[in-house]
Amino acid sequence: MPMQLINPPGLPQPPTYSQVVVATGARHVVVSGQVPCDADGELVGAGDLAQQTEQALRNVATALAAAGATFADVVRLGIYVAGYDETSLERIRAGLLAASDVVVRPDGPPAATLIGVAALAFPGQLIEIEATAVLP
């Protein structure tokens, strides 16, 4: 699928997301916010944002695969973090690295928004990740 990742001059040049993504395709895949639970609905990584990030990303990859997509087709991520503080980004990056086998994108990262929130859907949940992908 044709996708152009743009980090225009005059904006920060982030290593973890692209400022603009232009995609063309016939099918849009919208993945609901994925939580850090296993297939049985059990929380993975209680109290550990890195572990929860890895699990949520793996759940996004599973959802994408069900639609015939991969992270290479993702144009946007929405990331919600409960109790965001100055250490959160480092822990999220650690979870991203741990899930690198499913989130690898040879052309660069998609557009993304990281939002700190007071709480998420259930006790102990520290992160939720949603995705939008475009397929040919």
C-alpha cells in the first residue's frame, strides 16, 4: 500500500512516530483499543508499564492479522496511559522494543498520539492502544 511518512521542517523530528502519514488504499482497518490482557482476559504485567505495553502491542498485532493487516499497514496509533509521568515514555519504549518482532516497520513509525489519563477501563490497567491501518 502506498504510504508517505513525513516529518516536515519546522516540526520536531521524533524517532517514535511520524508527524504526517499520507496513505491510499481501498480498505480501512480500525482496531479498538487493545488492553494488556491475555486471551483468557487476565491482566499481563500488573504494575509494569513496559510489560503491559508489550502485551497491548501484541494484541494489536493479533487484531490486525485478523483483518489481513500488519503493523506495516498502520497509519495511526492512539496510546492512552494511566497516571502518565516523566518515566512513562521510557517504559513504553521498553515495551515497544520487547514487541519489536511484531511492530517492525522498515519505512518508519506511523503517526501517533500519546495521551495521559487518570484511569482506564479496569483496575491495574496502565495502557490501551488503538490502531488505524489502510490496505490496498
